[in-house]
Amino acid sequence: MSDFINRFWSDYVAVVSLLSILGCVILLWLTARKRIAASADNTTGHVWDEDLREANNPLPMWWVGLFVLTIVFGLGYLAVFPGLGSFRGQSDWSSRGEYEGELARAMQELAPVYARYATMPVEEVAKDPQAKAIGERLFMNNCAQCHGSDARGSKGFPNLTDKDWLHGGTPEKIVESITKGRVGMMPPMAAAVGTTDDVKNVANYVLSLAGEPHDSVRAGLGKSKFTACAACHGIGGVGNQALGAPNLSDKVWLHGYGESAIIQMINTGKQNEMPAQEGRLTEAQIRMLASYVWGFSNNISTAATTP
Amino acid sequence: MTRKIVPIVSAGSEEVGLYEATKKIYPRSVRGLFARWRWAMVFLTQLLFYGLPWVEWGGRQMVLFDLAARRFYIFGLVLYPQDLIYLSGLLVISALSLFLFTAVAGRLWCGYVCPQTVYTEIFMWVEHKIEGNRTARMRLDAEPMSLEKLVKKWFKHIVWIGIALWTGFTFVGYFTPIRELGMAFLQTQMGSWEVFWVFFYGFATYGNAGFMREQVCKYMCPYARFQSAMFDRDTLIVTYDAGRGEPRAPRRKGHDPRMLALGDCIDCGLCVRVCPTGIDIRQGLQYECIGCGLCVDACDTVMQKMAYPPRLIRYDTQNGMDAGWSRRQLLWRVLRPRVLVYTTILAALVIGLLASLVVRTPFKVDVVRDRASLARIAEGGRLENVYRLQIMNATEKPRHYRIAADGLDGLGVSPDEPVTVDAAESRWVAVRLQVPYGTVPAGSQTVHFRIRDEDSGMQVSEKAAFLVPR
């Protein structure tokens, strides 16, 4: 319990709670002993607004019993569960513990479901409608925030449904990407390329590699300067999955399309990260996700999935 | 203005406490018009309560509140959590009905149809059958324990517990299909929660109807407290006609009370003995009175025996009593602003609720924009936004829905094959909207999804925002 800044406030809360209960006990005891003069018209003798009088309709004794029960219950509760400041209670219950217990139970109940797919090859799992439904839910909860609900990504977040893979699209590689995460790093290359004019030329050359509209004169001039880039992106800009260097010769533009976007990339570089999921997701879950993602780019159509 | 205070004879002690031990009330059974009405209401409400879960409707229970699946089945309707507005409407209508009935005729609800009243009535009937009438019951409680007493008491409690458990079972049957529940019970395979609720609800019935009875109304019930705030001087309440009844005194039959300088009340005390809350109505309106009219029946039987005119105790209003109005004048006063306003609001709500149920489309759609990716360029130079649509099928057959969208030039939807949703299920689908790049000005544009049920042709429209980056 780190909810209190210091010991004083914890004790303060505990004392106020206990004093309140004690106050209830005293009040109950005093009213039970109190006797009032019986008047002919059954009133307590209090009069307000000239003619408004308080009747004495005695409370039945079982109500008093119920009050006593609530006091006993309250004290019992405070002894067992956390409530008195930072006192944890005898049962050592906490909402976090309850959550973890429920999670463990749920995982245990789900174990047989996952076990079915543990030994099945990923290619087979991707075809299974139930597995696809599980994968979809996992994806929606854990991946869709960046890669989009339809897994097509957006600027800076790779599209998982096409055949263009930064780090490889085999099931093993996908599992590795999810488990360990990935870091994409391109240093600022403007100095290595040359002047601003050279950078513009290289950008046009890159556009020409992908067959996008470009200035062919500038592209021709930029070709020689591309050697600085080819170290990672390869001759002809085909990319390098070992380094996670994108393929520049296709029409996928992860970090923005067009001359200006490429120039900015060369000038400033980019640091991109996919967080590691191990510890957040179990191996079985990661495997389901990998099958689900692998299914996108391999045109796996399952029978109509049940939601 | 001065009010006449009817003195209550004090218990004789000089001092009283603020608490007291409860005195058990032994109501005498009574026959008559209002007693018959009460029993009619007992039968009506309990036929409904005990019978409804057993009625089947197209291969399922007609009324079932499936909390686990978050679906309510009522007749042909399948209600989703998103239909909560109907529940709110129902509750508001119930509250307004209570206000209306209370303004017109006092605590009608309490006296005739409140479960507390109804189950108490049933339990008292059992008690009457087993232990005998009021005097017999009082004698039985007073005498020392004997074999006969033990048998009677045990028998009574066994019957009570039987009724209570059946009530609990029925109650749970609204949430778990009752036939399956019955089978599970016969095979002793009921779930622990179901068992708990059957016993919990059974115990509440047994305790409240067998032991607590009028004390629930007197000390626990919140409705009892605030209904008195809805009374006015034109509200029908159970009243004793003091002008006609006083001075009260016993007398022999056949004498004209006016000659004896007496009122019509013969002080037989029957109205007190039949009262389920144990009050004396002749002291005027008291907070314990639940307006059940049993004292009216009791007094009428006595008046008949005495050959006096009936209704010395009757349903009447304060204004009516003071002015000696006829029935017609009383009825005329029902049309007062308070009642008319309640009636108007109530009628409007009922009509509105029914109308919205009639025009309700049997499916719902929620549109959720992807929060992370605002917009992106898709292959082929098209600008794309991503949405997730939750399609909820509120029919009991699988349905196919086709998703279209309009609002921008050249707006396309993909994927555009129809989505199949199983009976009474909901499904999330990811949908992309695309426009040709550069044709739409930057900013947030309004588009409409049109989701069409291919089987019935019904269509639902949902507004969404389409973002175009600068």
C-alpha cells in the first residue's frame, strides 16, 4: 500500500474509521437506554412551526439487532480486508492479486484451446477458423493500436498484409519480431551523400528505382551517389532483411511518398521501434498472432469465421 | 386552522423507550368486495410470475434475461445492452404509474399488487388453513409446546419453505432457461450460483412473507415513505366517517341509533382485527395504512348485520369527507391538474416507447474509427481511412449485411463483400473507406455508412468522420 504519503495519514484514516464505528456503538447504546415521558398523544414533546410535532413511533428491536450486526460486520471486514489505512488485513487480499488470480485461471482454462494449436504447423493454424477468431481478438487488443484494425499500418507503421517484409515474412521471423521486438535505425545520410543538390538527385534516383514519377536528369546524376545508401539498401535498392533495411524498389512507402519525404529521410534519418511482446503475451498467444499475421500475406481464406 | 387530534390511549406507563419489541399481529380473515379484488390480484400477478418462464416461443423461452451472453429475449425481441433505453423507459413508466395511482387512490400498489402484500397474503392463507382462524392461532401460540402444536408448526413451515423455494426457483428461471434448470435440479447438477440465488430468493420470500410481513412496509420500504408525499386532499384514502359513526358504543340490534343518541359505529373492533398492519382506522389516516380496504369489507358485513347503510368505513377523499360529496363529485375531482399532468406524461412515454419498438431495426451498428492511424495513402494513389464496425444482429436467424458509404465524391468501401452475422450475435469487421488522392479538401469530412440487411432490405445509417491530411 503506497497510497499514503507517510505513516500519519494512514493512522489518521484508521483512527477516524474506528472512531466512527465506536460513535455508532455509543449512539445506539445511549438511545436504547433513553426513556421519554409518555404523552397522551404519542409525541416526543418537540414542536416546530407552531403545529408540527414529532411522533414517537418506537423502532422495533430487530432493527437494533441489525445495527449491531452491521457494526460486527464492519469490524470483521476491517480485520480481514484492507481498509484501515495501510493495514493489509488478515486475508492479504488485494485487487491486483485478485486480477492476477483471475488471469491465471483464465489462462488455465484456455490452455487446452491453445494446446490444440501448439504442435500444428503455422500454415495449418492460419487456415483454422477458430484460430483465426482468436488471432483476430488478440490482434485487436495488442497490435491494432499501431498496425490498424485491418493490419494495413499507416505512416511509420508497417503494413502487415502485403508481401513487403522488413525483417522477413516466414512464420519463424514473424514470431521473432513479435517476441523480441524490432528496432529500425537509419542514420542521417546527408553528409555522406553530399550537397543538398546531391540529396535531391538521390531522392529522384530512388523514385526511379520504384518506377514512380521522377526527374530523369536528376535521377541519372544521383545514381553514383546512391553507393552510400547501397551499403544497407543493397545494389538497386532491393533492401536487406538482415538489417531491416526497406526495399526501395517497390511501391511501398512506409515513411511517406514523394521527393520531399525521401529528402527529409536522407537528411534526418529515422529511429523506429516495435516493442517486444515477450512477458506481455504468452508463447502460445504469440504463435496464434504470428499465424494470423502470416495468413494475411499468404492469401489464406478460412471458412466463414464465427465471431 | 386547527386540527382535531384524536388522543391515543397511552400504555399506562409513565415513560416509554425509543425502541420496543415487536408485537405479532394476527389478522382475521375477511370476505368482501376488496378482499376479492386482492385475491384476484394475487392470482393475476402470480400466474404471470410463475407461468411466464415456462412459455416457449419459437424454440426458446419466451422471456429470458441471459446475463452471461448479455441478451434479453422478450417475446420476439432480442435486446442488446445498447437497448438500455427501453429499460430506462420501462422504469420511468413504472415510476409514473405509481405516482398516478397514488395521487388518485392512495397506496393502491401497496394494498393489492406489491409482492410483499401478495406473498404475505399467500403465506397467511397457508397459516389459516393449517393453524386455524385468528383466535385459534393466538391460542396455539400462547399454549405450551405439545405434539399437536409441533406438528402444526412444522407442517406450516414446510409448506412455507416449499412455496418460497419454488418462488426462488422461478426467479432464477428468468435468467437461466427454466427447463434446463429443472433438468439440472433433477440430476443434482445445478450450478453453485444458481443454487445460491434460489436459496437467497427463497429465504427472502420465507422471511419477508412469513415473519416480517407488515414490518417491511412500516420500517423498511422506501416507497411507503414517499408515497405519502403524493397524497393531496383529493386522494382516495380509506377513511372512517366519524360524523356518522361517533359516538361509538355497543348496542343491541333493532334500535334506532339516533334514539339512543349514538353513531353507527358499534365498537366491535372488527376493523382493527382484520387490519394487516394492526392499526385502528377510526383514528384517521396513519402512515401504516396500506390502503387494502379490508376494514371496509369487515365494517360492511357488520353494518349489513345491523341493518345500517354500508360504507361507514370507505374509500373517500379528505375534501369529500369534509364537504359530504357524492360519488359523482368525487370522480369529477379526479380530473385535477396533478392527475392530468401525470396521465399526459405517462401516455406520451408509453406511446413513444411502443412506437420506437415498432420502428426498431432488427440490427444495430456502431462505428469506431481507428484511433492510431488517421489516414494513409493506399496503393493506386487513394486516400484511406480505417474503421471498425460492430454489427449486432438482433434477429434469430443468420443475416447478411452489405456495407456502403456516401458523403464524398468517389468514395469507395473495401472489402465490399457482404458480412454474415449469426443469429443474435454481434461481429466486428474492419472496413476501409477510400477517396482518390487530392480530390477532397483537407480536414475532417462527414461521411455516412449505410448498412443494409440483404434479407429484409432494412437499412441503418451511421455518421462517421473521414480525415484528410494536409
